[in-house]
Amino acid sequence: MKRIPIIICLFALPLFLFAQNDRAIIDKVIGIVGNELILLSDVEEQYDLLEKQQGVLPEGYKGRILENLLADRLLLNQARLDSIEVGSDEVEAQLQARIDQILTYMNNDVSQFEAYYGQSINDVKETFRTDLENQLLVQRMRSSIIGDVNITPSEVKEFFYSIPQDSLPYFNSEVEIGEIVIKPSVNEEQREATRQKLAGIRDRIINDGEDFSELAKIYSDDQGTARLGGDLGMQRRGTFVSEFEAAAYNLEPDSISEVIETEFGFHVIQMIERRGNNIHTRHILLRPLITAADLELAKTTLDSVKILVETDSVSFSRAVKDFSNDKFPSYNNDGNLLNPNTGKPIFETGDLDPDIYFAIDNLKIGELTDPIEFEDRDGSVGYRLVYLKSRTDPHIANLLQDYSKIKAAATESKTNLYVNRWVTDKILSTYIHIDPMFKSYENLAIWMKQATP
């Protein structure tokens, strides 16, 4: 069953929240920056996890990890000296967002989460509360150092021309695309037939005493929960769509709802347990069948919309508002599809869904594809028109085509320069200690020079 989208925060959880280390580390303090400590386990855990993700790491990589940890601790130490604060409400909200994100990977199965981490959700949150608070303090300190970094066009050009010609990046073909989406509507006959079928299943539970979970395994169209007897786990308010929640929160333990309708189909819900605003429920979902006639009507409608846009009877933007399904993110983005990897409306052609890639391959800028059938995340079928807004050919980076990318890189370079200068200056007035076991790492020379033996 589809949940309300979770907002993903900008800071990542510590890497070890997503994976468990397989070996114990005999810990020791290997670095001190002001009043902040660095443990051997901090380096080893990051190294082990990066090695699992990326394979064999370059020689001396532990020195690079320690250098980053030293810089972070320097920022953290100064944040405390400057009395920079992070509100407990902000920490709690971001912790919960990260927990929610992990739960989505586990189909919101709280028992799976707790089995994996060996702790309750609240215990996991407490374990990582201090780490997250420190991350936010470091980010806030960094922001106070760089302020609002502005970069001029002349600085962008200077940055670009400082890159050796043989080191300029090569960009693959990129496209900017939009979409108009239509999901077939269920005809009234099928809607009523589905409602009656589910009412019959409910009657078997209420009047015949049949087991809810067994019937969910047999009949529910929610494949993610059917095998679990329809069990949705313990969830907090705001997890489900409004119609579902309105019915669920009115139930008493062990009671069963009437047949209700949401955008996903028809449900009956059983309340298992309620703890304040958290509820543990199970459900049976039946989706009305979409007939061939329903599919054909949706496709024909999109054919008509394509003609309207191509004949300039309506703009693409207006067609999105008038015809596209408002449940899709592109609806509120003027039809633009956003690249999930970047959050921007630009895709390398190799990253596109194959159906879209081949459909736009021969389009000219400003043209639309024919209706393309696709399967939504819930298994339902829809149709989309894809609009080619822009296209670049494969090329070596240049200011004309890639100014925004070059500006972003120049801004990052300038920002890093500010922070690196601050770090270099601050090392001179901060107590530093580094364990001699790291004295051979050349990248740590400036830290070693100031370190107290």
C-alpha cells in the first residue's frame, strides 16, 4: 500500500546506521581536537564500510578519513566555543525522518527494523541522537564560516580556464523532459462489483467467524502485506492516506471497519492495537479491475491531448494542469520530470527508462511522443505523453552549454577554499593531539606539525 512520501533530509545518517560492522574493534583515542575526541573505531568503521561499498581502497586512505574527522572535530569544537545551538525539536524531527526512511526500505515492518538493529526504534534514536546533533552543529558552523558565498561570472570563467584542456569533463547527451499522465478510470460497474465482493469477504469475517488474516492472504491485492495476513505494523498518524486513517482511527481494538474507498481501491480494516497516535492494523485491499475499454479510453484521451498541443490549441503547461493526473510529482512541477539522483530536471539519456529513451530518440525539441504505457509502483497501468524540452549532444565541457554546472563547481571550490583557510588558521590556536601510529601519513603533516606530543 502506498504511503505518504517521506521527506528525505540533506544530511545522511552515519554510515554505520545502514550497515552493521562484522568485527569488534579494540578502541583507543587516536586524536584530540580541543575538547573533542576521535576514536580508532571512528576510522575503522568508516574504512570497513567504504571498502564494502567501493572495493579495494587506495593506500593511505585511513589517513584521508582521519583528516576529515579532524576537520569535523575542529568545526564541532569551535561551534561549542561559539555557543552555537541546535534545537532538540530539530534533532528529533530529523531523527524521525531518517528512521522513517529506513522503515520504507523494510515495508514499514517495525519488527524487521528491531530485529536488524537489535533495539527498539526509540533505543536506536537515542543511540544516534548525539551523533546527529553533532552533524548539525558542524554544518551550522561551516555555514557561519562561508556565509552566503557569491561568485561572479568572471570568477566562473577564471575557474573554467584554470582547468587543463585535457582534464575538462566529458558530458554525455542530456535531455530535459516533461510528461502528461493519465490513469484509466474504473467504470461504475466494476467499482460496484468490487465493493460487493469485499462486502462479502467482510461478512464472512463478521458473521461466519473466518480468520481476517487468512482471508487477506487469499484475497488482498496489496502484495506487500497479503503474505503477512494484511498486517501493516505499528504506524504513526500521517502514514496512510486520509480516508484510510479516518476509518482506522475510529476503530476499537479487534473491531473491523465498513468497506471504505481510497485512491488505491476498497479496504476493510481491522484494528489490532492502538498506542496514543500509533496504530497497529491489518487490511484487505481489492482493486477494481480496469477493463480494456477503460485503457483504450485513457489512451484515446491522450491522443487528443497530443493533437491539442501540437496544433497550438493549448500549451504543454496548460495541458498538464487540465489533463494530467495530480497524484504524480510532475503535476506540481509544470510537467517536468525530476532526476531522482540530482533533484534536477536533467537526465543523461543513459539513465532514462528504456521505454522513454527509445520513444524520444527521434523527437525534435518541442515534440511529444505517442502515449506510452507504464506500470505504476502499485502495479496499476497508466499512460503518459513525454515532451522533449531540450537536448544536448555528447560534448566536452564548455561555458556556453554547461555554464550552470561550471558555476556550481566553481562555487563549491570557492566554498572549500574558505573552509580550508579557516581550518588552517584555527589549527594554530587549538589543542591538537594525534596518535603516533598516523605520523607517516603525508596528508596529515599540517596537523602533525601543530600536534602536542
